[in-house]
Amino acid sequence: MTGVQTCALPISLFDLNRRREAEEELRHALELPPELPRAHLLLGIIYFDRKEYRKAREHIRKALEINPHLNAGWIELKRVNEKFN
């Protein structure tokens, strides 16, 4: 199963504003190898929306560690870092 396939359901749930279900699916996806940067990014966004900024930053940073070319990750990292300034 590819990263795209693994993240398809959580992305759909996220888009439908079913964040709790998306979080569960993303956590499950992260238990499977290889690590998925988009799963970490989406979890970061979910935590940001809940105002859990430390968790958000942790997952967004992990996404960028795995794939530093993930442009959305840099945008989200800037957004979460603004909450710490």
C-alpha cells in the first residue's frame, strides 16, 4: 500500500471535518512503514485546530524531517511558530 492510498481515507475524513476519525486513521497509518510525511502534516493541522500547538509543531517538524520539500509543511510550521511568539 502506498502513502497516497494510506492517507486517502484520513484526507477525506479531514475534508469532511470529521477530525477525530481522521486522527485515528492517521495514527494507524503512522504505525505502518514507511513513515508518511503527509500523515504527520495532517495530524499537525488537526492539533493546530485544537490549539494543541506543541503537538502540532512536533508533527509538522516530523513531516519536514521526512520530506523537507513538503511546501505545505513549511507554511504550517510558520503558522504554528507564530503562536509561540
